[in-house]
Amino acid sequence: MRLGDIIFNNFWPKVIALALAIATWFYVFDLVNTDSFSQKKKTAEEVFSYYKFVVKEVPVKPVFSGKSPEGYRALFDKVKVEPAKISVFGPEDILDDVVELETDKINLGEYTRSAQLHLGIHSDTKFLQIKDKIVDVYLPVETVKMEGKASPPTEPAKGAENKK
């Protein structure tokens, strides 16, 4: 096959393909070099001036799951969380939606006596990231006297320690 046959065979489709390739190149080159598609590197001052950052104190609410074992009950009105409020820093428009922070779930079925728990906290707000924050929760539990059944002992009976 001669060189002329290679060049002129399907000549017009080759010319159209070349023209489309050049037009596509100019289009993409223009897109890449415009401000709307390029990544802008913002300084910290620009970021802080764009958003209004605030500090907000948010209460921490313990989250319970399950129910207490038979013969026991948790005293929810005496549950204590330390610290009761956490200061959160972030953009004001995001923190406006934050009403409370929640602890990790406390499974009530695991506790037959009062306990001091160390739990993580989290928020339902998508853009609020809370990592490595721990709160202490005091969970008071008491025995419940049940009718017709003996309640579980809270302390050993007198003299029961020495009997064998």
C-alpha cells in the first residue's frame, strides 16, 4: 500500500475527527483555566472571614436502651453527667441546629447496681465532628421490692459470711 493511499483513504472522516479533537481540546483547556473549576487555596483568614465562628455551650444528654433487669430499676431523675455541658466551636449556621449532644448508648440490662461510666459523645449534626471526648455518667440503680417474690439481696445477711 502506498503512502498516498494511507493518507487519502477515508480522508473526510479523518479531517472531521481531527477538527472535533481540536475543538474538544480548546473547550477542556478553557474549562480547566477558568476560576469556577480550579481549586482555590484559601488562607485561614479568608476562611474565618467568610464564616462567622462562635463558641456554644451544649448540654449532654445520656441515651438509654433496653430495660433494667427484673428486680432493679435505674433512677433516671438522679443520673448525673460530668461535664453537664460541652463547649463547641464552629460556624454559627451549623451550631444553630445543635441543641444537645448525646452519649453512647447505655444498655440498662447490664446494670444491677449503681455505676460510674466513661462514655463518648456524639451529635446528629452531619458537619459537627466530635472525637475523643469523654464524659462521666453516674447511673444510680436500686432494687425493687416485688410482691410475692423475694427481692434480690443488696448486702449479705448478717452472719451469712461465715456459714459454710
